[in-house]
Amino acid sequence: MEDLHTEFFTSGGTVTAVDGVSFEVRRGETLGVVGESGCGKSVTAMSILRLVSEPGKITSGSIKYDGKDVLQLSADELVDYRGNDVGMIFQDPMSSLNPVLKVGFQVEEAMRAHRRFSPKEARDRVVPLLKQVRIPDAEARARDYPHQFSGGMRQRAMIAMALANNPGLVIADEPTTALDVTVQAQIIELLRDLNEEMHTAIMLITHNMAVVASLCTRVIVMYAGQIVEEGPVEQIFENPQHPYTWSLLRSIPRVDEHEHERLRSIEGIAPDLLRPPAGCRFHPRCPFRVEQCYTDPPELELVGPDQEARCWVKMDRAYKEMGAADLFDVSPGAGSGYYPT
Amino acid sequence: MRGTLIYTGQRLVLIAVTAVVVSSIVFIGIHIQAGTSMLSDRPADPVRLAQLLHQYNLDLPWPQQYWIWLTHAVRGDMGVSLTAGRGEPLTPVLLREARVSVTLGFFAILFTVGVGVGLGTLAAIRQNTWVDYVASTAAVITYSIPNFVWAFLLIILTVSGFYSWTNGTIYENIGWGTPEQIPVPALALGLPYAAIVARLTRASMLEVIRQDYVRTAWAKGLRGRVVMVRHALRNALIPVVTVLGPLATAIITGSVVIEYLFGIPGLGKEFVESILSRDYNITVAVFTAYALLIGFANLLVDLTYPILDPRIRY
Amino acid sequence: MATATASPGAIVDHEWDMPEQVSLWQDSWRRLRRNKLALVGLVIVTLALLSAVISPFWTPYETWRNALGETYASPSMAHPLGLDSLGRDILSRLLSGATVAITVGVGASALASAFGIVLGLIAGFYRGKVDAVISTFINTWYGVPDLLVAMTLVVLLGRGVLNLVIAIAITGWLGMARLVRGQTLSLREREFNEAARASGTRNFSIIFKHILPNALGPIIVQATYLVPAAIIFEAFLSLLGLGVPPPTPSWGDMASEGYKSLQFAPHVVLAPSIAISLTVLAFNWLGDGLRDAIDPRMRR
């Protein structure tokens, strides 16, 4: 994806949900896309499949899959591409499965749509697929309806559906958010195993850093429609350069913390994308902002081996000059001490 | 399967009970009001009169009369016509006419559902285009025009000259007996309801199209038609089927007027004539027949539910 | 602009200048006004109402006066809608027919609504056995053909406006009862707890005053829809010869007569038919407008 812009034309104005996003997913890689609600990560994913709902439109940029220019695909080619080259798993498996059709049929349908398998082959592949996603008693379950499944099982079925045609890339949009914590872990593990077995690239979208840590090798952090940091997971976790990433990592509650410490959340609310803040979009909430942050929007810069961040200050400087390591009060400006009148 | 059978059994019992209740109320109501004046042609001679009254059981107290009627009706004997000169057993007549009415109703419902769902889906797919606006307004106008007015309009249309360019499927004589006489009354009956169904389908489709599972269907790479029909429409039809029961009832009721206007020898026409000629035996019989018909129609509709929505099991 | 009056040692009174509170009704009214179809409907309904009210006192020609010209005369300057089978002025009869239509329509709707509301409230509020009885009653009669019942009743009770209203209302209340019952059942959960906590055992009639106003929106919409249904019903009955007895003109009756001359004098049957259709359409537009105006989901 290069320099993608996806905008929503509403009666209140134009919202640029995806503002110049570029990244690539390599074969077999697991990429995490993290950010809070409304930062544009879901829209980015939908854009890959050209599923952006009204009143949104992809306005500029390009998306290429394996050399194919996705945005130029004809209607027929698009239908081929979806579910075949790229598969998608959605957040709420109850509402994402058609309640009046048998689960086995819905999986079979995913294959029949693409003519890669003959009808008989497609039907035969259903049960093995369900077994591959670890649905117990798969043969009987294939004849059941979605409402007879539990939440975790439904999500597995969705994964089976997405993988049915051996796509090169599977996009998982918050696959665990609607599930119990124990089931979450199972699903993540399943995805990891599938990635290893089938070498399918996975793009995991979530707001949960912990999930990213357990599954992904690379991560992209998005804020207000832009990528603010990207790089290998271990590096980012150990040494985040963007204050937003840093705040996200700090806000994960940890077992070894003292009980009486307050949960450290990021102050402020997500920016209104109708009228995004001037300069750096994070500056109204950033503890380390300086004067430049108010006026000049930063670009992505290389801040480490294979790691980029979009910030004027960067955490290295924050540690050195602003005592970020010991900072307890992370309200906006608290680190830099910069409070314009 | 067992659940369905039990359910059907329960419903059948309910239908029977309703029929009995309805028929008894009608019977008693009529008899209280009309009493022995029920004979349409009363001979002046008191002896002859008494004979006739006795022949028709009219000299008995009405609870007893009803009991006699009921015990006969259950065995399929709906009594005899009271009109002088007729005196014919009613059951065969009723069956014959029921067949006519059901045929008419069937085609009307076919039209209603077919055209209604079709147009409604189209309007939903092309939401907010001129197709949608025109269709929606046309729908309101269509169901505001009562079925008899449609009958008038259709008759005027077909009878006075447009006949030639419609391939002879539209007839010149109003009546019943040939297949080509079915479309016009069926159309008149069904048009208003088709509009209601169209409106409902459109609204339902609009809701369904926004659902997550439709989005999943797109993401799987399914083609437009498949998504719309197999995924969207199948779910959208569920609330439509809900309304089909009362709709069938309305069509059956409306057929009374249409049959009368077109001279179609069905139950409706029979009912009207019986009321106007005071042949109340027929009135009660037809009433009961209608109650049964409506009951069965509704039961049929309810039985199609599980086929459409597997979440519903009896 | 707050004015404070204070007397020493007393409680300070303030007249607060509240920001303009838009009640549900004002908001709905405003939205209704913007709906063009509903406004057109309102205009037509008003015209019908005016005809209904004025026609007993004045019509261009007397409605019963026949032989005003050639029978089945086509529309002309003197008689904009022509003459009927007895040479009567159709326009005058049409205007007069509005009286019956509106009377029966509104009357039946009102009667059916009243009955339906009461039963619906009782069933929904007291629930339990009372509800079971009422609901079974409703469900049984739901499957009975309303037209046949009305016809039978008219025959037994005799023709006439009042009997018509009763005959139509006697099956028409079912829908309203179901609606109100549903509303009551859901509102009951909300209001009951608050009221019970607020002042111990409140008089149930006061709770009716809480539940009923909240359900009033859908009730009004339903009642509006009942009017055209009743008008059509009356037309059905008139067509079958069971409507208002002559010489009172009614649209259904005029249509019934005009049917005989359909082929050579269509204007006789078309005039009342269009009148009926237009009035029904107007009420439907009005009902739709009301329904959209009251729908909380559409509030901005």
C-alpha cells in the first residue's frame, strides 16, 4: 500500500480516515496494526479489499497485491481477488455469519465462488478445514447453524472461511475483541500456528498491544489516520520512539505492578478527523511536545534499524532531556514543560 | 420434526375451536335476530307454514337448532338452502365455490408476493435513485387505491380498446370459466397488497444490506447477485413472511367484493347473496368455511417459517 | 436574565431563563411540517373535512334533485362532474358523500381506538391471567374475516351510519389493542419502578397517566391509519348494498351505482372512486408523516 488516502464525504464535511498510509506486508509475515478506535486502522484494512462503505471512497494512492494493482481491478477481477488472494476475518463472529445458512455451507461457498476447486472438492475440503481450525466434532458441526456455535467456535469458522482458498494474506480485524479472554488466547495461538503451517501472511488489527506481542513480527502504530511508528515488534516494545506508542505500552496493566498505582491512560480523547489538530496530530495529548509540534506536521523518519517514527522529539530525546523514565504525570506537556499561552 | 407435528396439531385444534366459536356466534346471533322470519318465501297458509318451519327445524329453540347444525357440520353436512325452490344440500356447493375462491386467492397472492418482493428488492438495491423514489411513491398510491377501484380501472382498460395489443390474454367478457378470465380479478385483488409487500421488502432489505454478514459475503468474493439473493434477501424475507398471514386474510376478505363485482361464483358471492336474500343457513355455512380457510392459510404461512429461518423450530 | 427576589432571611427565588426546551411534540411538529407529502395529505384531509361539514348546509345542487339534464351526462361547465343515472349532479353528491366518509372513517377509528386502547392498557399492565384472557380473545378474533362480521352485523342491526361505525369498529380495535398492549408491557418496566419507589403505592390511574402519554405517539399514528381503512371498509359495504341507505349519498354507494354504467359512462363511477382513493392516500401520507416525525431514531 502506498500513500493511500481514503476519505468519507459526510454532510458535516470530509473526513480523511486514512491519510497517506504506506506499508508493505511480506510473504508469510505477521503484521500488527495498532491504534485506538477511530484511528483509521479498520478503514485501511477495508480499503485493501475495496470494501469501504458509503460514504467513503479511496481517493488516491495505490494498493498492490503480488504485482496486481488492486485499485484498478475490474469488477470481475475484484470478485476473484477477494476471498482468494486476500481473506478477511471480522470482529463480531455472531453478526458476521449468515444466521440462516449452515456453517459448512458458508465455508464451502467461499471456495465455490472462485472455481479453484470443483464443487466436489470444495465440499470435501470443508470438514478438514474445520478440523484445521480446531473445531471439535467438525463433521457434525458443519451441518449446524451459527447460532448453535459458541463465540470462539464461530470465530474459528470465520478463520476457516477466510483460509479456504489459501490466500496469500489474511486480514484479521479485531478478531478477539468480542471474545472471552481465555478464548482470545486460543484464537491467537491458532492464528500463529496457521501462519507457520500455511505461510499465510496475517495482518492483525487490534487496539490491544498484548495481542500484537504474542502474534506479530512487525507492528504499525496508527494515530488519526496516519502511521506514527512502525518496526519490528521486539524493537518497538523495548524502545518505542513515538510518545503515543510509548504511552500505549505504559498503559498495559501488568501483574507485577503495585496495586495502588493508578492505571496510566493517555489523557484526552481521539482527535476529530473533520478538523484535525495543526502540526503534529498528537500534540494536544503529548507529554513531550515542544513548540515545533504545534506548527509543523512531522514526517516519518528512520529512528532505528528498520524502525520509523513520526515525531519531532522522539523518546530518546525525551529520556535524555525530559526525564521520561521517571515521569509519573503524563498529562500533555508534563514532560517537556512546554505550555503555550 | 416432532415439534412441528405437535405444533400443527395444536394449530388444527385451534382452527377447529375458532370455527366452532365463530359459527356458533353467527348462528345464534342470526337466529336471535331473525328467528322464524328466516324463510324467504312464506306461504300464507299457516298449516303449510308450520310444515315448512318444522321441516327446517325452525320451530325448535335455537340452542337445539345449533346443536343439530353442529353435529351435522362436523360430519360434513352443512345443511340445506332455505331459499324456496332450491333446498339443495350445501356442502357440495360450498366445496365447488371454495375451489373457485381459493384459485382466485392463490393467483392474487402469487402476484402480490412475486411482484411485491421483486419491486421491493429492486428499490432497495437502487436506494435513493429515481427508481427508488418513483417506486416508493407509486407504492403508496397503489395501496391507497382500494381493490374495487383497481377493478374498475382494469375493466375500463381492458374492455374499452386496449385489448388488441395485449395478445389476447385479457378478455372482453367479465365472468369466470376460462383461464384468461383469471388475471384481471386476481390483479385487482392483489395490486394494493403487492404495494404493501414491496414497501415492506424494501425496508427489510435496506436493513439487511447493512448487516455484517452481508459484508462478509462481499469479502468472500461472492458475486452481487448471489450476495443479494442468497444472503440478503433470504434474511430480509423473514419479516415479510410474518405479514403474509394477515395479508392472506385480507386478500381472502377482499375477494368477497371482487367476486361480487366480477360475478365470480365463489364463496364471497355466495355470502353476499345469502345475506341479501336472507338465506341464513348459507350465511352461517359460508362464514364457517371462511374461518376454516383463513385458519389454514395462516397455518400454512407459519409452517414455512422454519424453512426460512432455522433459528425457529417448533 | 435572571431576576432574583430576596427578602431577608427567606429563600431566594430565582426566575431562571431556561434555554428553549424542545419537547417531543414541538420537535415532531417541526419535522412533520417539513414533510411535503404529509402536508399535501393534510391539505386534502382538510378539504374533505370542509366538504363534510359544509355539504349538509350547501351544495351546488341539491343532492337528491334528479332530472337536472340528460342522465349520464358528461362533465360540462354547469356540472363539472356530470350527471348520474338519475340525472343528479355528481359533484354535489360527491361533496355530500364526504360527510358519510369522514363520519364513518373518523368515528370508527375513534371507537376502535378507544376500545383497543383500554383493553391494551389493561392487558399490558396487569399481565398474568387478565392478559392471557384478553390476548387469547384478540388472537382468536384476529383470524376472523372482518368484512363478513361487519356485513352480518349490518344485516342484523339494520343499515345506518351508527351501525356502520359499530360494525367496522367491532373488528378494528384488535390492531390497536395489540399495539397498546405491547407499548404498555415495555413502558411498564420503565415507569413502574420509578413510580413505585417515588411515592409508595401510587394510584394506578396515575400510572395510566404516565404510560399512556408515552405511548401516545404510536397510538396517534395507528389511529390515523385506521381512518382510511374504515373508509375503504365503508366503501366495501356500500358496494355490496349494505352501506348507508339512500338517498344519503356515500361514495361507495355512488361507485356501486356507477358500476352499472361503467362501460358507457365511466365518469359516474370514476368520480367517487377517485374521491375515495384520494382521501385514503391523503390519510396515508399524513400517517406516514406522523410516524416519521415521531420516530426517535430520526431525531437529529
